[in-house]
Amino acid sequence: MTEYDNFGRTSGLAIDRNDVIYTTDSESTERVHPGWLRGIRIGKLSDGKVDVFIPPHKTEAPEGAMGEGIAIDAAGNIYTAEATLRGVTKYARNHD
């Protein structure tokens, strides 16, 4: 069994067909998880390293808002279920 502790305080998790792990952290604050930011973390299961961090939405709260659930479509777009914003946010993949 392998444990990865660098993906934040995970609220939602998805793994794509290429064994890339996507996590969303909607819980981290200085009070709850000091030193960590809310956001999406993306990395490979093979090494457990975070390669990409997407920060939370800017809100009146200093730590911002972040989705609690996460999904990835076949094109690589990311979707999060947003409790604070009461909806779904799409992060479009940049195909350059």
C-alpha cells in the first residue's frame, strides 16, 4: 500500500486512464491545515508528486473557494462541484 500526503486535505479525487491523479482540497485553512492552500493538485500515481497546482477562486474569504468533488472528461477538462459558489466550475484544458 502506498500513501501520498502531498495532495492536501483531499475533498475529492479522480484518476484518469493515464494514471494521473486529480485532487481537490476545499478544506485547508490556516486554522484547519496550517501551511496548505485550497486548490486542485495534479500528479502521477507512479511517483506521487504534485506537478500542477490550480489555486482557489477569489472570494471575500482570504482562503478563497474550491470545489469538493472533481471529475475529468475525455478531453482533459476538469470539473469541480462548488458548494460555496453553488454550482459546477469547468477548468478548460489548454491544448497547446
